[in-house]
Amino acid sequence: MAIKKTTIVGQSFPRVESNAKVMGAAQYVDDMQFGPNLLHGRLKRSTVPHAMIKRIDVSKARALPGVRVVVTGQDYPGLTGLYLSDRPTFAVDRVRWVGEPVAGVAADTPELAERACELIEVEYEELPGVFDPEFGASGAAPLLHPDLMDYAAVPFIFRQPGTNISNWFKVRKGDMEAGWAEAAHIYEHTYRVPHVQHVPLETHVAVAQVDGNGKITLWSASQSPFAQRNLIAKSLNISHSKLRVITPYIGGGFGAKAGVSMEGACVVMALNAKGRPVKLAMSRAEEFHTTFVRQGLVAKIKMGMTADGRITAMQNTYYWDGGAYTEYGVNITRAAGYSSTGPYFVPNVHADSLCVYTNHPVGGAMRGFGMPEIHWAIEQHIDRMATQLHLDPVQVRLLNCLKEGQETVTGMIMHPTGLSQCIAKAAEALDWETPSKPSGTGKRRGKGIAAMWKAPAMPPNPGSSSTIRFNEDGTCLVNIGGVDMGQGALTIAAQLAAEGLGIPIEDVRVNTVDTDYSPYEWQTVASRLTWSMGNAILRAADEAKTQIIQMVAEVWGEDPQDLDIIDGNVVSYATEESVPLKNIVVYGMQKPDGTWAGGPVVGKGRFMPTYVTPLDAETGQGPRAVVHFTTGAQAVEVEIDEETGEVQVLKLVSAYDVGKAINPDMVRTQMEGGAVQGLSTALLESIILRNGQPMNPSFTDYRIATAVDAPVEMVNIIVEVPQDDGPYGARGIGEHAMVPTAPAIANAVRAAVGVEIDSMPITSEKVWKGMKGQE
Amino acid sequence: MKHDITFTVNDESYSIAVESHHNLLRVLREQLVLTGTKNGCSEGECGACTVLLDGEPVNSCLVLGVEADGHAITTVEGLAVDGHLAPIQQTMVELGGTQCGFCTPGVLIASHALLLRNPDPSEAEIRAGLVGNLCRCTGYVRIVDAVREAARMQRTSVSPIP
Amino acid sequence: MQPFDYIKPQTLEEASALLLQHNGQARPFAGCTDLLIRIERGFVHPQVVVDVKDLPGVHDLLVVRNGDLRIGAAVTMNQVALNPTVQSGWPLLAEGCGSVASYQLRNRATVGGNLCNASPAADSAPALICYGASVHIFGPDGPRTLPLEAFFLGPGRTALQAGELLTAITVPFVRGSAGHFLKLGRTTIGDISLMNVAVLGWPDSDVPSGSSWRIALGSVAPTVIRAPEAERLLSQDTSPAGLEAASQAAAAAARPIDDIRATAAYRSDMVRVLTRRGVERVLEEIGG
């Protein structure tokens, strides 16, 4: 295909659905009306972190007038999980975390459901718990899943029999002894990342209803309507054709709404509700401990460097605090493994990434999928070593960062990447070489930088598909299975379809997801929609366009090669004839002889990466671990109050190689939003767990950044080194935007006051304590 | 325990019976089916449920429905006039201040109220004025831009109506 | 949220009777910003909530004849914080009330409610204590008045007896005074105070330093407390050395605990830092 100048791709259109959003007219699941018949669901949740259920008595709850459904784990013992089927819908025999659902109630009012839950009696026999992943991985820890080896699982995770280790990803590359011997300096340190929560403004909510034919409809605030259909159908042993998932607008996800967390419970209640719809909505408190959280991490890093800053060897051990069920977390562990060196060329690597069961909330996907966590360790470590060797952190990164053609940690050859550019441009935009003056006495300033890489973390073969149908007036409907959770998928889909078809973007409507009518999409995760779904849309557009052009060519008696669609008209470069799409895309065209050509235009397209290869279980080596990596860097300047330890981020520069910005302004809004989410986790966020009990499950004590905490000055730099398998060369950017933020801030804090913070978040008190320690 | 109340919402008068324990948010969303106002935390921390009560912004999750008796409420559905977006709605669209959109109704109401009491707010005043509205998507950058631009439009009497 | 009834009494006698009648199962409220959260979290289970907003005088925000400020029980944080009279005569109080949570919350939260919750972190209390405020209470035996310092008994505990409710607060005017309220939160503004300090100073030719002082500390003891030794030291000496000594005395007065928000050690040191900063700012204004 000849390279044509794009007219719609690369333009910053406002998002297509924003009018509905600013008018309060955009419908989210909780806004949908189900009439007075609606039942209100509620979960009875475990109050203890680890126990056998000795007795569960629901008789009083059942007897309460207005209570229609009471279900327990005994009723539905099937297991589910995205990569490892280890998770029951309701606990069966054993509870493994505080917050685990043990029973579900649906009643005429939320108050009755709440009261009924209080009336359910559960007797626990408490067991010793596991509250630290390093301990959990040891032989001394109690076994949380004795049946681990019996669970169904994907082939690319490696469980360890008789342990709490549900995946162990190993890298054994090069010659470690030689690597250490070559190093002028070796530094070893341990870093920690606490559990955090995604905090979408909309909490998890689902409504389920069963019709007279036994067909179940689930309205779900989900990033994964198709994965939910798949997982729930499998766990209940019903046909996929019997379950329909509808997802309207959703109020943010950040990974929390990927896979299945509480939605199965809603379906199970609906199955017992005699046809009445059942709504299950999580409270903000439940959001912190009953749905997904980001896994905690203990990271041990040992790195060797030559005197001029070249990395000679890395030995990394990642203990992931996977929580009570690691159905999703096992793949985060894997992603951390194949990315374990960070975005650097390291010839000699010994890495272990272990997913460990603990009696903590369930770890799921969260924006960046393991990368913000490991980069917290790697990016501080490389910075500290640069300082120890009296080298410039920017130069050390530029020296070591992966370049095209170099081998990644798993032996994959790096594709063209703008990583070096990102590092250099971020530093330049922050005026890296020039120290700036504090705002007053008692204040100190510092600059920090961090680089990153991240590949879409997913199975090797997640598919996308799209269909395009035309209307009589020449407008079209683009059907996708991906979800717009705020990132702008609908707008990107519209732009790609319009560009591919040659019609104005105003003529494109993109539908939200209904699994009965929308084409398949694996999940809206991994920053993969623009890339994967985008490829499918372009192919659908191409098919539709081909149908139109062939029809017109036939009627006009022209060579299809001479025809094109421009701004909603088929034009001939040969004859300069032109015809609008209106009418002909549905009714076809009449030929000179009075007969007809064409018919309703329907384009379909699909995309699935077919080129990812397995990795060796013992060495982690293989030709292509992932589809590709998005790379980037952030640089920040902070000011610190010498007495209180308060950290203010003054300026934050983001630079990412997105391959091609389909909508540059929306790329920038992802960078801004991601950076502030990263800042928020860096400075404020932690689910405080004491013996498995969450101590701060509310916004009162789980603070997130407000408008005042966000940096006033933000600079966003788009680098475009095209990706060979991306639409117009595009890669994803949604998650990457928060990956390097926390270590960049930590590095800036260290530059300002010399305090090293090993454990997130960087609270004022930790900085204060560090400064006190220097006195 | 039901109580009869009469109040106006977006200039429309309503006489309804409300449960004494239902908050204003629930009355608006469930009885009046004005679902633009969102519930993000039920604890007055996130601001997604912000509405105007007699012209001043409040967290409708922390107001009992019965307390609205005799008062005037404005929700996000009441910001547009005759189908024309208010300046803050326009600038939020144009400058990309909304992503997932769930905080947006509350942000719009709080911003609208801020501009009513302070037609020319500084950047710091805008940020402080929005501290009760959490947004997890935007990093607040475009929201602050949108408020600043809406203020400029209103001050220079640029008609919001095309 | 479990059901409860709602009553809006018109007289103090009626309100008091309601509170007695329900045996502790009735809860008075004005702004509802705290009560509804407590009910939602299951901390309290009232049968009835008693809306005080129709009671006589509860919306008063005015200067009474002797120059005191009178704040009715239903006056909101914003009404106090944004009132020009308060801002000029009781700036410390305006700062304290203006620092609570968010603008929309302050539109509903009341000073009276803030006091009745008796949180050691209540942001309006330190300022009121510095000004020597009193609370007016109405109960089965009629009205009574208490100094605010005697009103707080412990975290969540006040001197209110069965059937009693707070009706108003009076705040004396301290001539020539300047004051500042400083707090430390996790987020830059709007957070619950990890600790806070209210500092009030005024010229006083009868003391060696030429100025008298009141300092109150929040969230560093079971109730908001004064720092009398720090106050005494400042009345002796407001030189940098005197200031440092007074700040350390304030820190010594604090009896904080470790909790999930901060450690005792950090809180104590921040009392020292913020007290010094507060005194410095007040000194600039009163010309000490």
C-alpha cells in the first residue's frame, strides 16, 4: 500500500462521547433503570484473614421478609481465574482474606440486604496467616492452597508443588561470575512496594437477570465483557451463548475492572432470583478489599557496573504479594520476569520473579501491570549506583538503555525504539544540567529522572475484531468489543475507521459493548486497544472500502486501482468522476444496463498476534517474549521542606515513544493523568494491612492526589518511532504514563536532600525521618 | 418513614414523599431518575455527587432528602440552557477535561459554583476550589484549563451560544 | 444504611425532650456531614435524627453587645470562614474553619457539629480555645454555659448530658490580637490534621516580652490542649532563642500517639516546627 498522508489520524479531535458526559447524560451501569422489581445484592464478607469455615447458618437471613436470595459457596463451588483457576465465587470451606465473600444476599431494598447479611452466622476456626511474601515463599509458611497443582492453568506459568508459589519465572542468561568480575562496583539493596488500589471513581457494579429461556444478561462496569462471559460461563458450566454481557460507559478502571472480581457473585444471585434483576454494587470500602488491588512487592536488586557506568550483571529477586488468589497475579509475575532488568541491555542476568499466596486482598492488574513496582526498585538502584560512581544518572541511562538490535533480558531482539530520545528530551525539558533556586529558606530542590519499558502483558494470542456497517445516509457504525473507560477508545476507533474508509469522523459512530452484538475483543487491558483493536478496525475498514470501490468500478467500468474514497465520496483519479456514499452503501448502484451492483456494505476485520514464542522454563529465553515494548522516561523537579519533609512536585516532564500518535492531545492527556496517578501512589498511597486487616479502606485515610497536589507545570513530549505491527505505526501509552513516576520522584528527593526512600510511599514523615538521621 | 417534601430541581417543582434515611443523592437518582449526579464514596470525600443547594455546592450524599424541603437544587442536568452547553461544559469538551466522565458532573457543578463566587480565579484558587472533587483520570490539568477558559469566556461575555 | 426517622423540632424544649425520649437512640445534627458517615459505617444506629436547623438562634452569626462573636449551632464552616467580620476580628478562627475538608463540605459542616464530635483533630477547636470560647448548652434543666476547654472530655466524648444539645458558641474578642492556624495533612490541603497548631498573640505591656499568647494543639492528645508553658515562655521572651524554647515547650506539652496517619515522634516535632512558624507570623503582625 502506498503511503498516503493521513487527514484524520494524527489530528486531535475532542473525544466523541464528551457531550453526553458533560451533560450528565452518559449512562453508566448504576444509571440504568430496571424498575421496581430490582433486587439489591450484598456480600457477607470474611472478617478474618485465614480460617476454616466451621459452620455457616443462613436461616435467619432467609427468614427475614423481603429477602429473596441467599447463596453460599456450597451452592456454587466452581473455581475461576484468568490464568489460574484458583478462585471460588464464594468461599468454600476456607476463607483466605479479610473481605472474601462467604455468602450473597439479594433483597427488596439495600437496607434489607444489609440486615440479612448481619443475620448470617459464620463460625470460623482461625488458621495461621501469611502476611509477607518472602515468608510465604519459604518452607516455614502455612500452605494456603493445598490443591494448587490441581487447578486448571495456562501453560506459561510455573507452579511449585507443596509451596505457596503459584508462578516462578526464571531468567538465567550469560555468565554471572564473569559479570560480577567485570564490575568496578557492585551494589545490592531491597525495595518495597505496598498494596495500592486503583480507585476508579465509579466502584464496581453489576446487574444480572435471567430470562424465561435461561439466558443470563449481565450489565457490568467492566474492562473485559468477553473475558467475563468466558470466565463466568466456564465457572458455572454453562454455554457462552447463554450469557450476554453488556457494558455501557464505565467510570474508570485502571485494571481493577479487568477479569472477574465480584460479577460472578451477582450472576449466581440472579440465577436464584426467579427472573428478577439483581444489582450488586461495591461500596467504596469494599472497593479497597473485596475487588482487586495492586500486588505488593519485595524487590532485591544486585547490580554490577564498570567505572564508566556500564551495567555488567543484574541479579534480581521479586517476591510478589499475590494475595489470597493469584488467578491474575501469576501473569504480573511473568511480566515482571521478562521485563526484569528494566529497559537496559544487561548481558548477564539471574532473575527470579515469584508469585506468592498470602492472606491479603487479591492482587489484580493495575495500570502498568508490574512495571511501576519493579521500576521503583530498578530505577532507584541505577540512580544510586550512578551517584556512587560519581556519574550522571542521565548519561548512565543513555549508555545502558536498549537500542534497536540489542538483546533484551529474554533474548528477544529489540525493535526500533525511541528510548534514548525520550531520556534525552525529558532531561533537556527539565533543564537537567542547571540547578534551580528554592522558593525560600528552609527549602531544597532536586531533579530526578527515571526510564521505563513495558510490553502489553497478555497471553501470546489475544484477539481483536471489528465490524463496520453502513447506514443509508453514508454514515457508518463501527462495532468493537473494547471498552472506553476514559482512555478514549471510542474516539481512536472512530479516527481509525474514518481514516481507513475515507469518510469524515462525524460520519462514524462507535458502539459500546454488548457481547451478543459486538465482535470479540479479549480484554481492554495492557494498553493494547489502539494497537490490536486498531489493526482490526483498519482491516474492517479496508474490507468495507474494497466492497464499495469494487461496486463503483463495476458500474463505472473503471479499474478499482483508479478509485478512492475521499471525504465521503468515491472519486476516480482517471475520470475525475465522483459519487457520494449516501444511498449506494446500502442500496447498491444501478448499472448502465439497468441491473444492480453491490449491496449493504459490511466490513469485518480481525487481528491476533501470531508471532510470540514460548520461553524456556529454566532460562526464560526465547526468540520473542512479547509483541513489542513501549518505552519512555519522566523527569521531575521537587522542592522539599527541610523541617516537615513535605515534598512538592514542581515540574513533571513525560516523554514516550508511542510509535504514532493517532490523537496527539489524547496521548498527552494519558501522560498527564498517568503521571498524576503515579505521583499519587509515590507520595500518598498504601493500603495499610495489619495481620491481614485493612486499616484505611476509605478516602479519609487512603488519600489520593487532589488538584492541589498535582504539579502545576507538566510537559509532555511525544516521540514517534513507528512500530511495524501497529496501525500507522502506533503503540499503546495508557499504562506507561505512570510507570517511572514514583522512582523519578524518589530520585529527585534523594538529589534534593540525600534521603533514600526504599519503601513507597514517600511520605513527609519518611523524608523527615531520613533528614533527622543525617543530623 | 416517609416525609412529604416540595422542592425544585433544575427549576422544576416536585412534591414527593421521601424516606427519612434516603440521602438527597438517592432521591435525585432513584426517585427523580436524574442519574447525572454520581455516587463515588457516600462519605463526602470524592465530590462526584456535588449539586447546588440554593446556589451553593454541597455533597448530596451527606444531605438527607427530607432536608431539601423548600429548597432549590441544581444538578449537572440543569447546567445547559435551552440545549446550549454552559461555558464550563463547552470548555471541558474542547480542552479534554473529561475522560471516564464519572467525576465530571461533580467537577462541573463545583467549577460552576466557583466561577459564580469568583469570576476571575487564579490557578491556585481554581485548584483549591476543586480539592473536594477527586479525579483519577485527568491529573486535573485539563480541568483547571477548562475552568480558567470558562472564566475568561464569561468575563469577556463571549456568548456560549454559537 | 439502616432506616431511621427524621424530626425537625421547633423549640429547644421539644428538641431536648426528643433526645431524652429516645434514650440515646436519637442523634441531633445540623450539617449531617459526620452523622451520615457514622451511620453508613455502622458506628451508630439511631432510631431518629433530630435536625436542629429550625431551633431559635442557631443560624446567628453576629457580634453581641459585649463584643463577643456568637455562632449559632447550625452556622457552617464556610459562613464563619468567609465572613468579613470574623476574618477581621477572629482571623485565627476563620483560618481554622477554612481549612476543613473541601468547599462543598464546609457548606454543610458546622462549627457546633465539629465541637460535638469532639475529635482531637477538630480544626475549629484550637482557634476557639485560644480565644477563650464558651459553649451554650440547652437541656432538661434549661440552659447552661461551659468554657470550651471543659466541654471536651476525650476522643468523641463531651460534657453533654442526656437530653442536652449545643445551641451556640460565644467567642470573646481579643483586642489587638493576631493569630494563625497551621496544620499538617498528607495531601496539601483538605486532609484531616495529622496535627495542628493555633497561635494567638496580642500586645501586652504588663509582661516582659510585651506580648501575651495562647497556643492550642490539635491531634496530639485525647482532646485539643493548650500549651501553657510555651505561652508563659513567650510572654517572657520572643527573641529567636525564646521562640525556640517556647516551640520546644509546646512540643513537650503534646502527648501524641502513633497511628496509621503519623507517629508520635513526628507529630511532636511538627508541633515544635509549626508553633515556631505560627509565632513568627503573629509576631510580624503584632510587631513583637
